[in-house]
Amino acid sequence: MAARPGARRRRDVRRATREAVASAAGAAAPLRESPSQRQQDPITGALVRRDVLPLLVLHFIAEAPSYGNQLMERIATLTAGVLSVNPNTMYPLLRQLEARGLIRGTWEHPERRTRRFYSLTEAGRAELERLRGEVRPFLRAVRESVERICGELYGPSGSR
């Protein structure tokens, strides 16, 4: 049975988008990757490698003290599920940020070790600003690449 034209078009758009993002990320100096990150979709892998995840975590913690599951939910909601973070990624990142002195964690109920709320330190605020400046050109390149792909495939109005 032949694939429907709409399904083929969506598959082609996804492939072209992944290739454009991978191309835009090519000049990036990647962070140390875990085996699971190397197997990720090029879009989400590039977002993780380019410090977008730490930037989002610091950004949300700057707004209000947050805990790991809350951060994972907020990132998934913000990105409409494109960047889905699992606990095996989030909690090591939170421990790393805490060890670097960028965030401070406190237990909601210290005697029961329930949720650990993280707040931003002064060093974390400085790192947040640094990352904002560093990541912005990459995010712009991704946005422009996706807009060009949509424009090519669907015409000028298709990129909106």
C-alpha cells in the first residue's frame, strides 16, 4: 500500500528540518555526550549539546524555585514535546549545576527527603546571562532554517 502524500510530505519536512538543525549546529563545540544523547534525534540532540537545556533550567529556576519533575514538565510544555527531558538527564544536570554553585537545593521536608527545590545563586545569575548570549545565535539559526524549509515547501505563508 502506497504512503499517503500528506504523510510523505510530513516525513520529508521532518527529515529536512533535522538536517537543517544538524547543519546549523555543526560549528558548535559539543558538551560531553552520553550514549543516549548520541542516539537522539538531531534536533533535540543539538539543543542539548548547545547548552539550551541548562539555559532553560536556569531560566525557570530564576523565575521561581523549582524541582526536577516540575522543570521537566515546563520544558516539555514550552517546546510542545520536541524537547522531552527524562529524569536520567535532568537530575544529573541539576546535581552538576549545584556542584558548580549555580543553583542551591533544599529539601521541601528535610526529614522525609521529598521534593528538592532549587534556587538560583548569584553565580547562577551570571551563568544564565552568559548562556543567554551564547545560545541566542544558535537558536536564531535553527528558527531561520526551519522557516526557510517551511517557506520552500509551503510557500511564503507556510512559514508562519
